[in-house]
Amino acid sequence: MRSIRPSFIARRGRNARRTTSPVLGAVALASVLVLTATACDSGDAEADGKATASASADGGGKITIPDDIKDRLKEHGIDLDKWKNGAWKNWDKDDWLREAQDYINPIIKGLWDPDRMREAEDPDRGVDDSDLSDDQGVTDPTPEAVNAAAVPPTYHANAPEAGKVFFDSPEGTMVCSATVVQDPAHPGKSNLVWTAGHCVHAGKNGGWYRNIAFVPSYNDAGKSAQELQTATKEEAAPYGVWWGDWAQTSDQWIKQGGQTGGDGASYDFAVIHVTPEEGGSGKSLEETVGSALPVDFAAPAVTKVKSITATGYPAAAPYDGQKLYQCQDKPGRLSLNATDPTMYRIGCTMTGGSSGGGWVATGSDGKPALVSNTSIGPVDAGWLAGPRLGEVAKGVYDSVSKKFAGQ
């Protein structure tokens, strides 16, 4: 079974790509090196994420990076100036950083311009239903396809928590969908984004993706692809570009996730902590967009959920990745193997690019909450599946929240 992968366009030609213990390993990502620098240690819940050094501006306004941070980069053979000038495009396997303590994600101002965001398109691969034949477990009949409905613009007025995650991989410029979620350490002032694990990390045969950034309410006015060709950055990203200064996914995704098959799909989730590219107004992401969803890690069993709404920016045909869509359906069960948790599955015609988008249902407290995210779907569309969020997901979420609790 193959996952719906993040959407992408490769300049050199298109190609495709895409744990049972709750213990968190070295799965954290990224120190931002434009305005502040955060120490990278381990990705476990006790790791210290407080800033140990800050970049400063000289008299001419030029940003300077402290020597100790430069030394950390040099330890991994990384020259910050060369990185920003294109060295990040080197995806040699020996140099592809995989562990938390080895990873950086410097802000490259202006990298995500409207053209680059628009050109992050669709994947070439999906899921072959025949791949499920040996791994049914507790699986309900395949749901009837539900046609995705276009979200009326403005998207901010109708789905303010939704947005796109942009990033680079060895195959090219890629895109997923994502959701602004609440941060228990910063009520009303969250900088947390929920997406799929395969939108930040390549899994067992790769490492962390690069230049990860979140754009809330992308193309808020719902312009066509043709209209976006002349759009300003403010029109494409009206609430700014927010770079991931930390991200975490599950040990299971890192150890099991792969290019093909459903390996790791039951643990295919991630949390990104973001910071504004331009320094911002001092407001958090949640304050900027005006909303953030709670995450329910004790949602009802699949059979007790009456309805789930999935939101995303599908990019594979017949969609073009520029507009926001939703599917609403009563979920069924999908089991990939006997040991991994059963996944939610709904009928939905959304395609690649919707990966990572939030699934909202009535939570355990009777209020709307994020209960899953898009992970996998078939080659010819028709349904989507997402992980049921439990103890491991809560561990990832709590770890990122605690890391920035004192900041």
C-alpha cells in the first residue's frame, strides 16, 4: 500500500517519493538562524529547547550569527552563507541530516515567493488497493467516494486554521496541508501547526526535509491558478510565511515510514513550531489568524464517530493545488496490520497535496476538535485514511509544547 505523498514539482523532472512504543527519540527539527538561534540536543520530551544564543543586528541592520552557533554548523560541514546561497540543494545521502541533534532549518527570506508556492504541485503516485490484500485486519468495506466540496472564499472566514506546508526534498519543491492547533503552554497564543509525519521527514530511508514553512489561508481569495501567476506575495500569503523552528514526528514514522506501502501510516503525524519569516508584529500564529483547533487524543472509537470533516489543498488532477476543499463522511476502519492502531477512513475525492490536512470531529468533550490528519489514499482517489491520535501522538504534541513553554 502506498501513501498519498506530498505534492511536488522537480525542476529536473518529476519523480515520486512519499512503532509501538510511546517513547520519543531523536525526532526534533530545526534551529532558526535569522533572528534567534535555538540549541539542538535530543528530541525527547526532556530536551531543553530554550534559546542559548541570539542573533543580533549591527549598526547597519545586518543580521549576525553568534560564533558558537556558527561552530555548531561547521561541526556538520555547513557554512550558513553557502547554505542560504543554495548548498541546501545537496541531498547526498551521507549529508542528509536525519537525527534531531544534527538538523538546522535556517530562514531564507524570500525563498517562498508566489511562483515557488504555486509551482509546488501534485505527486505521481498514490496507493494501489491491491497492496491491502494481505493486511486487512479490522477493515470495513471501502467507502463510497464523496466529492470534495470547494470551501467558499475567503478561506480565513470559513476555515481559518487551514493552510499549506511548503518544503524541499531531493525530488523538488513540495507541499502538504496543515492546521493551526492550540498550545496548552500558551493559551490563545499558539505557534503550533499539525500535519503528517511524511510532510516533515522521509521515513526509514531518509531524513528531515528542508526549508519547511507554513502559510495560513494560502490564496485566501480563492484565485485561479492563472490569476495567481500575477499575484503578490500578500495575496498568496495574506497572513505571512511562518518557518518551522522546530518539528517533531513519531519514532514509528522515522523508523518505519517508507516510499511505498502503508508502513508507519498509523503514526503518520507531526507537530511544527513556527516563527514568522519577517519577524512579525509580536503576535503569535493563533493571534494572527484568530483561531486554533484543540487536539483530541481520546476521541471516540471509529464506530462511534458520526461524522468527520477533512480539509486540504488537493493538487493532483483534477485539482491544481491552489484552492481549499473539504470532505465530510462517516468514518470506517482501516487496519494495515494486527499490531498498529486502526485508522479512520472516509470517502473523499481529494488527492495528493491534501496530505497532512486536519480531520475534525466532535471530540470527547462534545466540541469540534482535530482527531486525525490525511495520511494515505488510493491511486485513483475515492477515499482517504488518517491515524487515530492516541498516546504516541500526545507525546509528540506535549514534547513540542513543553519545549517552548518558557518562551
